[in-house]
Amino acid sequence: MAKVKESAVERLLRGTDTVIPQEELVARLVRAETEKRPLRVKLGIDPSAPHLTFGHSVPLRKMRQFQDLGHTGVLVVGDFTRRIGDPSGRSSTRALMSQADIERNMATYKDQAFKILDPEKTEVRFNSEWLGAMTFADVIHLTAKYTVARMLERDDFAKRYAEGRPISVLEFLYPLAQAYDSVAIHADVELGGADQLFNLLVGRDIQREYCQEPQIVMTVPLLVGIDGERAMSQTVGNYVGIGEPAGVMYGKILSIPDPLIEPYYTFLTDVALDDVSGEIVSSPRDAKRRLARTLVSKYHGQDAAVAAEEEFDRIHIQHERPIEVERVTLDRSLLKGGGTIWIIDLLQASGLVASRSEAKRVIQQGGVRVNEERIESPDMDVPFAPPVLVQVGKRSFVELV
């Protein structure tokens, strides 16, 4: 039994950034088995964008490890706290979101999360359930349990305060609201990214104030995005979405810089590093292709992974057109005399760019091809003899008819 516990703890600790307090985690796991009471393992998800990303998958995979040991995962969707806006790591107040935007982003969260989590051992909760029911007196009662001095221990608050930049009282409420989530669901463990450490520790303090046993805090490193520079973020655009199509997922993984291959294997797969370390050094391209196949197989199945690889090779190695391309009908009023069309109008009609300025930018970056010919200038007129294959970037195609 001791060996089982030791191996279980080793698995849970692998890939973590911080565990506070680590010795208590071991004791809590032993007690849970003795009392036959699963631990309640919390992870908060911020509905700022419609996709859960591979960055989210790192703590989600850690939650699944707890579930595989018989414990309960509690996924807390922060539909209420997103209206406040988490300022963690930011240099200014975060913009608020409307309820309509939040609900639109949350629409497919369960489907995406259950690609990793065990639905039978998962509770999905929305923190508007308890935070929305609080009265102003309840909020005052909560704020009385923490001090401004303690809040200013957080790095981003301390830096802004020292530089004389404004910090709204609203922002102080976010860590308290997140902490109260732990009270509401009786969390035994809370998972989060390394940037959430302060907020998770506030949860321990607030649980004590409400006469609960304080949660174990476990953080995981922030996954670097596919640009190789910043943490993965939909706002920045350097992300891979858990629910993205197989071909898009495959192509994005192949685009990562070589230094990301090892951490992506470590944090996103169950592949033992000993099995791929030699390949990473000797043939990063092959290691990257194996990584892409592994991840696409996980989220879409092996057949989809094979098809995605074949399609990628067809387009980028054999320089052939994709097998399936969306067709868009062109408004003929856009045509000039002689059957030509301004390239900017063509790109906007394709739906592959959001604006004229974006169209000019991608052309100047060399990212536009029409019928496989690179477009060199945003001033060009091109002949329109349908069907016309339009490509923006490496992975976006439309056929205009």
C-alpha cells in the first residue's frame, strides 16, 4: 500500500511548479483513502475566449490524474468573476466583459474539457451560483477577512502601487471572490497556473476564516505559446485550441520553435521523455511530427491524425492544393473591366481577413497566394477566372467561385 501511495504522489508531483504544503498533500491522500472520501480538486476556468487551449490542458491533465486515483474534479467556470476581470500579471485594470460575450465563450467548455476529464468524476459549476446570490452585507463580511497590506504583497499590485499607477478596489475583489469559490465548493486541492499562486494562497486563508480546512495549493508552469516567446494566450494568438480541427492543430504544432518540443512532450503528452530525447536532438523535425500526431490522435483519433499529416504534406511538401476547400461565391459587382479584381477586395470577399488593413499587412508579409502564386503588392489587380484558390498564411484556404 505504501508503494502505491508513493507512486501516486510521485505522479501528482511530476510537472508541478509549487505545492503548498507538500507534506499535507500526502496526509490528505492517505486520509481520503482511509475514510473512503474522494478529495475535491478545484480548477477555475476564465471564460475570456471561446477555446480551451493546450495551456489550459496542463492543469486539466493534472486534474485527470487525481480523477484516475478516484478523486473528484470540480471545474469552476468563472462566469461571475470574469465580470470583475483578473488583473494577475497585468500592468493596468482589465477590461470588463458583457454577460452575452461570457455566455458565448462558455457554450462549448464542457465538450472541450471532457476531452481530458472523466465526466463521471467531474462537477462543472458556475461561480455565479453563489457569488451572484451574495448580498452587499455578505461582500462586506468577506472583505473584512483580508487586509490591504496582504493584497499589496502580490507582485503586480505592489509594482503598480510603487509606481503610482491606479488600482481599483474592484481588482481587490477578484482574489477574494476566487477564494470564496473554494469555500463554496469545499475544495481540498486547488490547481492553477504559476501566475495564480497568490490567489490560490488567499483561498487557503479565506477557508480558515470560514472554519474550513485550507486547501492544498498546486501550481503548474505556464505553457509557452507556439511563438516561443510568451505564455500561450488567445489574446496574443499564439495558442492551440483543444477543440480546433485536426488539420489546424497538426499545422500549429509543426510550427513551434525547436526549444518547445521537449516541454510540449512533458506537459501535453504521456510519452516518456526517454523515448524521444534522442530524436529531439538528432531530428527535431521528426520529433515534432511525432508530437503533432500524438496530440491530434489524443483529441481527434488516430485516423484524423493520419489524414492531417497527409494533408499537411500535400500542401507544404508536395505543394498541392488541399483535398477539401470551402467555397465562397464572389459578388460580381467587385469585378473591374476585363474581369480583374483588386486583391484587397478579393481577400475581403474570401473571408480570410477581417479588414482591409489586415489584408495589406498579410500581403506585405508575403502571406497571400492566389492560385498558388505569391501576391507581392497590395495594389495588384488579379484576373478572376473561377474557381480561384486563395491562401492566407500556411493553413487558411478558400475557393472563390
